[in-house]
Amino acid sequence: MESSQIIRPNIALCLSTEPRFWEITAYNTQFIKKWADAMNINLHIFIHAWDHISIRYTRDDYKNIFKANNFTTRDFILDHKIEKNNIIDDIEPTDCIIENKDCLDEGIEHIYDEKFASFIGNKKWVNDKKHLEFKIKYTNEPCISQLYSILKCYDIMSNFAERNNIYYDLIIRSRFDQSLYNLFYNQPRQNAVEKIYRKGASSVTYPMVGLSKNFKGFKFRPRGVSMTDERSTGNAVLYNMLCPRFTINYKRKLWMEFAVLVGSSNIINKDTIKNYLNNIIDLAVREKTHNVTEKRNSVIETSSHWVMAEYLLQHFESGISTLKPALPWQYKLNHLGRDVFTPGEYKNKLEDLIKKEKTRKTSLYTKNMF
């Protein structure tokens, strides 16, 4: 291969969890696809989504609903029909699964019938199996449905990559209610690829992509592998996975932001995500030993930020080092909010967000951008 040749990069965009404000993603993908075409990049979009949108309550509201013990799905699901075909037609994913959370039933049975039974201490975190089922499916405590969807989307992507012998230089995890803007939109013709791939060379360097102006990302390496590997073309790629924030607090407890995660096929593949549902359950539902009393209490982990951090560290090297980004980008979360309970309120919120998104795009683009 001549040194002037540059491999056409492959990028996977993985979208997961409940499709809140998926229309924002549909609007944004038209720009992302134009960017990929302009940069001669192979872009593949993968989706795992649930077939409903849950209402967001406060913790006190959840407690009151469960205390009444006459709750049904209507108490938790927004009466806003998810049209699967509309999502597929508007986003045009490479591969996609949109399913009901009943696929989690086997895991719920395992938790209630086997895992709870193995606990020595307090088992009264839920009143009965129905209580556990609704907490898993319609709240984020424990955070099983959210993290399952993220890893299921990775699984869909990894299966596609394996079937088609594709190596992804970038795998970007995002949400439906999120705007990923200046990675894709900030002057895409002005050597953006050269910031990722060495100018005029056949070798590929892993992009140090920042996730905000104050990015404090970290890198992870799959266990048992060296820092570099050879791509099929003979190009060295670094092993690392990037997140916006990773901290360890005074109790030595981990915490990470994973609204956006960036990796590559070296890191996110069939080997590193296998058996993910059981692994999530083991982290999110566990028994904790207190140092002082040595009394054991069953714990439902309420923080998905901790569980995701622990999941990564169980599958990757525990050593963490700071990365200095060469290509900073920003993102914006568009939360559903705890004031949306009806289809009308959802529609009004969506229209407002789309209007803001269009204003943001107008400020980023010029007529001659593409």
C-alpha cells in the first residue's frame, strides 16, 4: 500500500434505551450522514430500543405508587404510541431491534427466585415479584433495563461486524434524546479526518476524541491484551475507551458518565460483552457486607453510573489513565422531564426541542458546508 493511501474508516453509531424524543435523532442523522459522505466514511447505525416510553417520577412518587399496591402498566407508561416503522424509516438503521421489556422476564425470575433466596440478610427490598418486575421495567432502580439495552445494541453491532468482517475504527454510543453536534458538524471539510488519521499515511491512530471542552476522559484496555494490535491491513490501533467523566469518591466508589461512550472493535466485540445480562444482574443486585457490624443486607444498586463503571472495569484493565483529546466535541441531553404525563405534553416538549435543535444547526452550518 502506498503511503498516500488512507483507509476509508468505519464508524458505528449505537443508539439505545427508551426512544424518548427519537425524532431529534432522526433529524440529526441527516446531517451525520452528509458528514460521513463528505468525509468518505462508512457510517453504520445500530438501534436497540424499548417499545414504550416510561413516565419519569420523583422517588417519592414511585414510593407512593408502589405503596398503594394496585399499580398497573398505565401508571408507568406514557400514552404515546411508538411507531416502530417510523423510527426505522426516518433513521434508516443498518440493523435494529425494538422490543418489549418482557424479554427481561427470565432475568427477573432469576433475581427473585434464586438470587434473593441466596441472600443471608434482609430480603424485603420489594414486596413481591410484581413489585420487582415493575421496578426493573419502569424505573431505573435497579438499572437493569437501561444497561441491558446499551449492551444489547453493542451485541447487534458486533454480530453485524462479525458476519460482514467489519472492523469499526469508532464505535459511538448515544441516546435518542441526545444531540451530538460538533463532532459531526464542526467544519467537517477542514481536515477533521486528518485529526483522526495521520495525514498522508496508511497507518491509523486511534482518535483522542474529547466529549466536552472540560473533558476528563479515561481509557480502558481489554484484559489480557497488549496496548496495540494489528488491524487486517497492518495498521496499529490503540486500545482505549472514552467517556466524559470517570471519578472515584472518598469512599473509593466509582462513578462514570456514559451518555456518550467511544470505543473501537478492539474493545467492543463479542468477547468483551458476552453474558452481559447475568453480569449486569450480578452488579445491580448484590449482598453487601458492612465493615463494622458484619451484618449482611441485600442491596439493589440505585446508580447506573456505578454499575456501568464496574462492568467496564470487570472486562477491562483496572489501570486508568487520562487522555488529552485532539478532537473535542460537545453533546446535549434533552431529558424528558418530570412534568410530562400526557401525549399532548410530550408533543409540546418535542416541538420545543426540535425548534432549539434547528437553531443550533443553523448556527453551525453555512450554505456551502457540504
